[in-house]
Amino acid sequence: MKKFLDAISEEMKEAFQQAGYDRELGKVTPSNRPDLCEYQCNGAMAGAKRYKKAPIMIAQEVAGKLEDSQVFESVEAVPPGFLNLKLSPIFLAGYLSEMAEKPKFGLERPEKAKKILIDYGGPNVAKPLHVGHLRSAIIGESIKRIARFAGHDVTGDIHLGDWGLQMGLIITELREREPGLAYFDDGFTGEYPEDAPFTISELEEIYPAASARSKEDSAYKEKAMEATYKLQNGVRGYRALWNHIICVSVADLKKNYEKLNVEFDLWKGESDVHDLIPQMVEEMKAGGYAYLSEGALVVDVKEESDTREIPPCMILKSDGASLYNTTDLATIKERMEKIGPDEMIYVVDKRQELYFEQVFRCARKTGLVKPETKLKFLGFGTMNGKDGKPFKTREGGVMRLESLLAEIDEVMYGKIAQNRSMPEEEAKDTAKVVALSAVKYGDLSNQASKDYIFDIDRFTSSEGDTGPYILYTLVRIKSILSKYAEAGGAAEDAALRPAEGDPEKALMLELAGFLGMIENAYEETAPHKVCAYIYDIANAFNHFYHETKILAEEDAAKKEGWIALLMLTKNILETCIDLLGFSAPERM
Ligand code: ARG
């Protein structure tokens, strides 16, 4: 079905044509003066020069053609030549009824569904998830859901950091601590133990210890680099240890991402493309793209139009070791061969922008992707503390994601417990659901590329532009609907009625923007547009609710019309929060 703006523009275009003007002038836009009108059309202003006529005259002629319009209740030509529009409540209710009946509120399938791969999450194994990983997970998940809803074939890949020096560091530290383990015995030919020689908490202590030591002790670092090399070249015991590290870490990561309501289709990592590297390197050399520079193998990626310096992309270090971008390039090669996406979107900290510019250019230049393959870097800003600096623990350390989430759960529980009318257990579960909305909405309501301040008090507030406010609104609607059902009403069968009052109409006008909003949010990979849309709806609903005694209404038909409006509002809000990656409790 047509977007609301297109549907009403159609009527306006018809009028311009009938009055003898170019149809295309009849584009309708949201009103700049909501106090005067609901929508407006500036076509008469735009056409004045071309038709050598005063804009107000054109506007009047067009308005004349719309006197009996079924779409507009009023069309007013105002100086110097604007057309101020108010919608017909009958048309509006008709449009919304159609939305309510159709799957996905009338969203049509794209002409050609795209294959999209989203690379997000990007945690490093053996390191605890920290707040830096939060944004990638939250934004990536929402973009994935929006693109899928829009009808595309979307795959989410976590792209684990599981192959670099950090692995060599852990292996080296383990060797220092327990040199007697079979993994370090070159002569060992038996089966290695099934269980890992460490737990996740031990692993999380081992890595920082190793990393700190390597910074002070160069011989130790040497050993770690050698261990990395041996691992990558298939030394049996090291591979076996590495497998343990991956299994233990991944199990822990899965638990954490599950709590965040984030799901990946692929759990691939840098290590998965290791074997593809030699062939890729050969092709880059054979194509004349890669050359030796001071011993390292590089591909030039600068372009004449560059206004800043874009350094060459390094493919192999002088010792033959591969780098972060070698695995990213090989991953692109593998994805093109195995999945063949039309588009790849990377949701990564914006500080990696230059890096991705190099990788993308290199992938294009060396023919790893097709000329028409879209490569998009969606860089996000930093999550800051109230002091405006990157978010830290009170002690100034890196905040673990788990601790952060536990803190919000607690704050939320405190608020819910204050006016608690539910059992303890339910209050705890509810707090978790609402806390997740606070974190996710707090993040997603900002444009992704901007930094934002993580403010627990504000994010968990039930008032203002927050997740809990949206959930309170939804719960309020659900409660009215269940009371209606308890009294014997059938909300599913209720039919929408043309609005009689302004608050009701305002809510209907907000809801009507759904298809346009989805199109924008998808095309601009912008979850914040979903947030802005539902915030407007929540405000419009609450205004309507405060002005209207819904359940006490005596006119049954009127009441039924409102119930239908509530149903649609609820369904739209639920769909939207699902696109943002959270859900609503039954009560709060
Ligand atoms: N593991 C990386 C990091 O922690 C992020 C990975 C981003 N994705 C990618 N394809 N490079 O910085």
C-alpha cells in the first residue's frame, strides 16, 4: 500500500493537473505550522516563475479543484501562495483501517530483495565484553531487524576477534604458569583432554595479565609472537588450546548476547579465513596490485580526489604474518564466494573509519567484490559518562558489560519495587525487561555516529524520551484493552471510526506515517527514526488518553472506534520496539 504522504500527494497532483499545471508540483509535505494546518503544499510557489503567475493565484485555482475532495477536509490558499491542508477524518480512518488489516501494516515487498550481510558485535575472545561492544550489538541488531522487516535477506555475522596476538599472549601465559600441560609437550601424540584447563573467569584474568606483562617484558612479547605464529601455522597442542579458549569464550559470549536479546546467524571469526589468505595474496600479486615496500606486502589505495592522506593497505608484514585487515579482506572474499551479498554493512566504532576506507578500497581495487557490491561503514560514536569522557567504572577502569547491565537492572528494580503491586519474582523479571529498553532506547534514540552520555537516571525515567516511557504507554494500552475484554468486548473485531476530536485525530495522523518511517529507517540505516516515530506516537496517545474517558464512554460505537485505535497503536508500538530489539512486560 502507498505511503501516506504519497497517497495524499496523489490527490494534490491531480488538482494541479486539472488546473493546467505540472502534476509534479503537487507534492505534499508535513506542516511547518502545525498550529495552522496538518500538511502543506508549496507547489504554487515553486511553479510561479514557470507559469509567470502570482503564486497565490495558482494556489487559489488548485484549491478550487479540491472543494469536493475526499482526501482533504480543507484546502486553504494563503499568501504568498501556500496551500494549507487538513485531512478528511473519513479518509484518514479508511487509510488506517487498511493498514490494520494488512500484514506489516501494508508494507509491500521490495521489487528485488537484497542480500545483506551485517558485520556487528565484533567481540574478542578471552576478553570480557565491555561497554564498547554494547553499541555495536545494539545498533547492529536493530539494523538487521529493520532490513529484514523491510523484506530483505539479511545475515548477521559476529566476526569474532579470535586470531591475533591476543591468542599467542594467552598461550604464552598459560605455558609460564603450567609448563607441564600436554599442550606444550612437542612429543605428545595422544588425545588432548576434552575439558579446558581454565574457566572463563580464569581466562579473563589471564589475558590482561599477559597483555600487561608483554608491554614491559620484550622477551615475553617475543614468545607471544612466536606462539601466535605457531598457532597460525597449525602446531597441534596450540590449536587444541586455542579450541578450548574459543569454546569457553563463545559459551560465555552467547550467554551475554542472549541477555541483550541479540542473535547472530553466523558465529564466524578471523580464524575462519586463515586458509584463504595465501591464495588471496597470490591473486593480489598476480593482478599487479600488491608489491613489496620495505619488506611488507602492500596495496596502494589512495585516489587523486583524496583530500586527506590514505596510506597503503598492508597485506602481510615483513615476517609474513597477516594483519587485522588481511583477515577482513579474506572474510570479504569468503562472503562473496559463499553468500554473495549485494551489500555488506559494518557496525564498528567510528574511530576505525580510515581503516575501513582502506579495506573497502583495497577490496574493490583487487576485485574481491563486484563493482556494484555496496560496502558500508556504519561508524558509531562513543558512549560517555556524565563527565563527557568515555564511560568508566567508578574506579576509572573499563566497565564490564555485565556490571553495567546489572547496575541498570538494580536501578530499575528499585523503581519498580517502590510502587510494587506484583510478586518479587515478577518484579525482578519486569525490571530486566524494562532495563533493557532503557539501555537500548537510550542508545538508539541518538544518531549512531554521535557520541552520547550514558545517564542511568534519565534512561530509566518513565517520563521523557526514554524506553521505559514507551513501555509504560504500551502497558497502559494493554491494560485498557484487557479491561475491555474482561467486560465482554472483542477488541479484534472493533472497527475504526473517523476521528471526532483533535487529540484522537492527532494520534491517527502520527500512526499514518508508519510506512514512510520504515522506508527512511531502512534506507538510512537509522534506528533513531523508529525511536522518534514511537515517541511521537506515545505522546499523542497519552494526550488522547488524558482527554478521553475511553472505557466509561456510553456510546458503544464510539467506544469501539477508540478500542480499534488502541489496538492499532499497540500493534504498531510492539512492532517498532521489536525492531529496536526489546519487548514490553504485561504490567509495570
Ligand atoms: N574485534 C574488533 C575490535 O574489537 C572489531 C571487529 C569489527 N569488525 C570487523 N570486521 N573488523 O576492535
